[in-house]
Amino acid sequence: MKPEILVLGSVWPAEVLNLLEQHFHCHFHAQLGEQELDACADRLRAVLTTGGIGLPAALLARLPALELVSVHGAGVDAVPLAALAARGVHLTNTPDVLTDDVADLAVLLLLAAVRRLPQLDRYVRAGAWPGKAPLPQARSLKGKVAGIVGFGRIGQAVAARLEAFGLQIRYHQRSAGPRPDRRSDSLLALAQESDMLVLCTPGGAETMRMVDAAVLDALGPEGTLVNIARGSVVDEAALVAALREGRLGAAGLDVFEHEPEVPDALRTLDQVVLTPHVGSFTVEARRAMGRLAVDNLVAHFDGRPLLTPV
Ligand code: 8YV
């Protein structure tokens, strides 16, 4: 008999669904009523979920037979880690296979924000060019300092790309990391030393709103903030205020505090570039993430070691 698993999220590609059906008896949470969930809950031995949905604690409490949570994504901040550990439930994620694509998006947002790509695009589309409407010059990247917040796999991949643009790299994270000579002691110090901050740190309680008004002010009116990490890392109200009042220069944002809702204030600001949480949203990354997420489930039920345990 195939193990019974619960699948959260509603937009799984056909390839993932085919793999799942080969190995598991799948129950799709989005299609289950409360009574249907109750009827199968004590047979559900694993959960497949996305980084954004994670596993709500209330749902975990309804799954007494749970052995494994497989997260399709690198971030596990939406999973109740302590409760899983207390129950001995295994947890896997899909690191590495998305690193390059997420790092590419960080660079894309940084370049677009600093060189004002959306404004330039709007300028041409609006027919402002022939009339020689005033157009402020952008700033160079070369010689500037990029501060990377969270110097893990993605942070280091962003740094490698930005060094090729002639930027100096500094970073902040709790541990020393691979290049201690480049590490700033605090986030505030990093913001003071940097022309731009790129947020690559995990979400969760420890990093909640760590980018606050003081950090944004330290980055300053010529500074640029890029966030490809989690919306929770930034005090969004403070970010809006800093941009509105010209205390921060520009921002490139892929993630938001209450996504998919994006505050009107951010959507109307000219110096902001917005994308809908698409760091890993490429054919290649999503295919590899889907396979890895399913392979972890299969390995567990085959009695083999998990491929990418958290
Ligand atoms: C995805 C992500 O949006 O990896 C992460 O942590 O945020 C993203 O890659 C999501 O997990 C896709 O399921």
C-alpha cells in the first residue's frame, strides 16, 4: 500500500503530481473539507508543502502519524520547528538547486533599482524621449559597497556576482562566515558602511523586522535596499516612510510582509521595483526543487537517508 501524504498548496506542476502519484496516495489539503481531513488525518504520514505555506501549527496538531515534512523551498520559517523537533518529525527542504536563480534575481533587482529601469521604461513608453523631458542620471555600481545580510549559500552567490560588477562586498551574520575580514559586527554598522543592502537571511523570529528605521537611515538617501529573503525581515511601514521622505534612495523587493498583498504605498512609489516572490520561479529551479522535494519523501519511506535534511 502506498503511504498516505498530505499535499499543501494548489499550484504543483504536472511533473511533481506525476511523481507523487507514482509513490503516494495523495490527499490535497485545498480540496479537503474539515470532515474529510478528520477522516484521513491519522493515516497521513508526511506533508509536502511550499516555503510560503509551511505547516500551520494547528494543522500539525491534527496529524498524529506525521513522520516527515518536505518543504519545496529553502526557507523553513513557516514551519513550527520546535513543535516538529519535540515530536521527532523529520524536516527537509530544497537548498542549492535554487541558489543561482535566486541570486540572479537579487542582482536583477539591484541593477533595476540603481539604474532606474522601471522609470526609464515608463519614460520611453510615455513618449517623453522626443520631448526631451528631464531625466535624472542614475548612479554607478562600480566602486560602491554592497552589504549582504546573511552570508549563506545565496548571500555568497550574490556576492560573487556583484564582485564581477566591481562592487566591494561586506556582510553581516551572526557567525563569522567564510570571509571574516569582510564581516561587519552589526547590521547597523553594515548599513553605515554600505551603499546598498541585499537581504539574503532566513526569515523567522530571529530576523523579524531587523531592517528597521535606524538601519534604513544608516543606509541613507543614496542607498538601495534589495530584499529576496522574507518580507518579515523588513519593517515595511518604516521602509515606506523612509522612501516617501527621501531618507532611502530606492528599493528592489521580491518579498513582502503580507504577500501576496503589497501595500498601495509601495505600489505607487516611483523609485521601487517590485516582483511577486519569484526568486526560484524558473523552469529549471522549480523542476529541480520539485524532484528534490519528492525524492526526500521517497527516500524516507524507502528507509534511505534523507537527501537534504534541515
Ligand atoms: C518559493 C522560497 O517561493 O525557497 C524559498 O524559501 O521562498 C521560494 O523558493 C517557495 O518555497 C516555492 O514553493
